[in-house]
Amino acid sequence: MTRRSVHQPTPPHAFTGWLLDTYCTLPLDSRHLDVAAAGLTRLRAHAPQARHVLSTHKAFEPFKHTVDRLAADGPAEHRSTAAELAGWFTDELEERAAHLRLLGAELSWIASRPEVTDTGLAVIKGFNNIRFYSDPAPRWSRDLDLFVPDWEAAYALLTVLRRRGYNFDEQECPWFKAEPRRGRAEYGQVFLVRRQGDRYSRVDIHFGTYSVGFGEYLRCPLTDFYEPAAPGASYGGLDPTGSLLVMFAHALSDGYVSVKDVNDSAAIALTRGADVDFAVLAREVRRHALQPQALLLGRHLARRYRDKAVVSFAASLRQAAGDGRRSLLWRAHDRNWHRRAVVNADHAFRAASSLRRGPLQALRRAVQCLVFYDRRLSVRVGTRSPAQRLLLRLMARTDVTRWRLRPDACPTVIHTAHPALARALSQRSATDGPGRPAPVLRPAPVRGVLTGGSPAEGQIMVIGGDVFVCSWDQVVEEREAALTARVLHGEGSPSGDA
């Protein structure tokens, strides 16, 4: 965003919570507007902190919506101040509006491709939830979250996007899981970005199901919640029940309840509340151990709103979550990396216990989850430190070369064009002579995927024409870089049954 100072200190959580609750949740009544008007003087003195919070929580749009309402309908003595504040973040808002238009155009283009027809394509999360807002819709999305029911469809979508010029995202690596023992085929995510000058479009492909925390997943088919996304659209969306379920799973991934969760829920309550199947929602929330975030959201809505539709929705949500004591681990609007790790470790323990995996297995899952979430997340090529080696030993891993995927082991695959890996591979190709034999690449039991190497030497995955090295902690050691270089230079060869 423009004019953002990298030296701006993080505002205290009390200020963050006040700003988001007062100016970034949908204002539905005069009481809400009166409270927001009374805080304008305080807010006016904290523009840099406000910019930081709004950028972090992706909340420029609802902020503008509220101050516009104040400028038009708020107390007369505060309207001029509100009008001034409404012009604070013009550059950011214009940039984000252009980004939304670009994503909308990409969604239309993707849905028109014959290759993705009949793949079960649906839009989920942000672009889906926009449908529940009344105009104007103060909702922004960084990316297009697209869901397809299986890897076959994901591979078709991936191929289409790669041909269009999409590259693998440098910030987030694809990952794969499965649980064949319980009948769960491959599921995971692939993150793609296409740059067009100063603009970019980002597509996040979810396939198979939606991940829930460290080692679980939505066991109900997301296709059960499909509904038409728009009249005449060739792709689907999730109905309000499915949207809430995905919201709770995503909140677990983030480790807190966001202002977007609050607004999406209020929008659903106002426009589609009668369509929520709270019996199904209660069953799935309890089945997947998602009660804490659902309960916190329900109570937060009840505190913030007096509108009858929202109050009724909040009560039903609390009932669906069991209406018990709130978890002390869960908070609203609090992006805290270490709390996120603890929240997910707690879920891993509760989820394993609910599946009767025994206390020792549940504790093991919780420890592995804590290590998995509370670690370095940037790709690095080099030697692991003693601490990193210890953490790796504690993490759940599996053998990708034999396609022994598990729900509690998350092999992230790093594309060879990733800058950190590409630099290392370039240096190696310039200095290395003939090396060891290249690994044999064998077809995985899914379309378009080859694997090679070994857990001891390094594990390689080839998807279509793209080569990846597997990593559990996003560190690539020299032996793995050497193996990847041999595959890249054409020395790896498919086995005879490829």
C-alpha cells in the first residue's frame, strides 16, 4: 500500500480491537453510529496506527463504509470530521478496488474455459461470501479461492492457469495430504500468481476437501453445500451453512476470529439467515472440534448488535457450538503467531481425542502440531541448525516417493523457480561437474505427477512439467538441492511404467 511506513510499530491490541469493532464491523443502527462518532477525535490523532491495523486486517473497505455513513447520517456536529476521515485512504481503496475487478475478470475467464467445465468448480471463502452482502458490499479479498472435488479436476485447472501465465506463489508452497485408510483421497492446496505490470491476480486451488488444522479435514463433502453462485454462472458457490463451516476451519488456520468473520456472519444473518441449517452446522462443528471459534463468534455478535436477525443468528450459533464456557485461548482480531500455534495444538489434541485415538496419540499430535506451526516459514537453502534438526525430528513426516500421504504429515513442495532455490541451483550448475546417478521418476497414483528420490536423499515431485523438492520445514539442504539439480538438468528419467 502507498505511504506505508515499514518502521511503524504495531499498535497495542486494545487499540486494534477498538478500531475494528467501532469502525470496521457493519454499522446497522444509530447506536452503532453514535459510538463511532464519539470516537472520531481519538481516531483522528492516530492515522498511522489506523493504516497499520486496516492493512493488517484487510479492513479498509468496511472502515470507509462506516465513515461514509457517519458523514451522511451521523450526528451533525461530527459529519465534517467523518468526511475528512473518509478521504484518508483513497490510494489504498482505489488499488484494492482495481484488484477486485482484476480477480472478478479472472474468475469469469476461468469459468469460461471448456477444460474446467464439469469439473465441479466452485468459488469459496471471500469471493463466495461477497454474495451475502447488501450493496454497497464492504468486503475485500486478496485472492480467488477455488474448490474442486478431486485432484483430477485440480490438475485440469492448474494446467489452464499455467498456460495463461500463472506461476507458483513464492510466499506459499503447494501441499498434499490424504488418508487412504479412512477412504480419503488426495486433498491439499496449490497457490498461483499472475503478474500484469503493477497488478497481480492470485488463485488458490483447494482440492479434495478443506483442511481443518494440523491433521484433520472436513469429512463431509463440500459439494453437499453447493448452490448456484449467480444466475447463469457455470461455477458454484457454497450456501450459508457450508460457508460458515469453512469460515470456522479457516479461523483455526489463522488462530483467531477476524473482523471479516464478524462481517460475513452479520451479512449472512441479514440476507440468508433463514437458509442456515443449524442442525447440520452443529453436527459438523462438534464433529470437527470447531466449537471454540463458533462460540466466540456467536458471543461477539451478541455483544455488538441489537438487530433482531443478528441477535437470533448469534443465539443459534452459540447453541450449535454447545453454549459452554469460552476458551481462554481464543480471541477476536488478535493476529498472534505463537497463540496461533497453541490454538492449533489444542485443536489437534481435542480432535484426536474425539476420534478415540488415545491420550498418548493425542498428545503426540499436539506436540507435532505445535512444532509445525511455530517454525520458520520462509524457504531457505542451506544446513539446518541443531535446533532446526531437533524440530524436524519432532515433525510428522511420510514417504512421498511411495505416495504414503497422511493427514498429519504435510509435505510442502518448493518449485525450482522459487528465488531462494533457483539461486542455489544456478550456482550449483555453474560449479558442479558430473555427479551421482539421477533418481528414477515413477508415476504417482494420480494424474500428471511423478516422484523420485528417497526420504534419506531427498524427495522430488514433478507435476506436469514443473519440478519441486519436498520439504517439511521449508529448509532445503545441499543434498536435496543436488538431487533437484540432477532432475532439472534432464538426468532424471521416468521409469518404464511411466
